[in-house]
Amino acid sequence: MMLGEYSLDFVSVVWFLVAWIGYACFARARARHVRCLLNMQHEYMQRWMVSLNSRENRISDATLFAIMERNVTFFASTSMLILVGLISSLVSLDDISVVLGRVSFLKVSGQGLLSIKVLLLVIIYIYAFFTFTWSMRQYNVVIMMTGGAPLFVEPESKRMDYAQNAGNVLSLAANSFNYGLRAYYFSLATLAWFIHPVMFMFSTVWVVLVLYRREFYSKTLQAMSRL
């Protein structure tokens, strides 16, 4: 494989990694100074835990946490199923090459490059699986903290400290879920690499713009900010 022949593919992968890591760092830094979905989510979760610690019956709260955990479990299971499919495709690259070669507008890749494209998707979904399962474990911790929360008749200072720490864990669980969803978004951009590396770069930029708008300028954020 000559490097010059696949230099555009190499550039597109670097572009993709820089865009993903760069956006994650940018979003984390910007969230410290402006309102976004993540910090508004954290604020509402803190309110939730304060409200939880001020009432005696917490069954509904535990039920809601369990529902949130099941949502994350769905994505973790889906990631595993996708991984099985991707790994299985590595043993049938010949058939995949033949199918892709029949599509006129696709850039035909050798088996070596094709395997790299599939492996990139494998790495993305491995990351998503670990992120979602970590979110699941954090939601489990929140459920346990709900069960062990101070009674509403105990001193307010104790209940507020407990609510703040439980809210932080709940926010971390939601953040991990968000990072897993980002992996899904960027995996869709990676599919464009099978068409052409330039299309891969454009789709990566498109994903970054979609994420930026939804996290910092969405109507959902505006509605949350007004409450």
C-alpha cells in the first residue's frame, strides 16, 4: 500500500479525530462560562435530589432512575450487537468489496483500507459500550444512594449535603450517557468514509455542527433556561 495513494484517507482520519476530541474539549470548556444542556441538566438534577430529600416517599424517584438506567442499557446492548456485526464483517471483506464495487459513486478501496474502516467503527463502538456501561453503573449508585438517603425528619444540613453529592453522581451518569451518544453520532459520520474521504470530512463537520447547535442553541435549552 503506497502512502501517497491513501494520503487523503489518512488526512480524513486525522480530521475526524481532531474534530471529535477538539469538540469534546471545546464543549467542556464552554460549558463553564455559558448555559448549555449539560450544565442545565446538572442544575435540574441538583433540584431533583434536593426535592427527593425533602419528602418521605421516594418510590417514584427510584422508579424514574431505573427507567433512565434501562435507556442506557438499551444503547449498551445495541453497541454490543453492532460490534458483533462489525467483527463478523471482517471475515467477509471479499464479499463486502464486491458489493461496494458495484456502486458507481463509491471510491473503491483495497481490502487493507476496507479493514481499517471497519476497525475504526469497531473502536468507536467499543468506546461507546464502555461509556454506556459506566453510565449504567453510576445510575446503580444513584439508586443505592436514594435508598440510603437521610430521612426527611433529619437535619436539613445533612440532607442538603447528601443531595448535592447524589446530584453530582446523577449528573456524571448523564454525562457518560451523553458521551456515548456522541460516539453514535460520529460513527454515522464514519460511514461516509466508505463513499469518499472528502465526504467523510464533510460529514464530520456536519456532526460537530449538529452537536453544537443542540447543546448550546436548541429550543430545549431555551425552555430549560426559562424555568
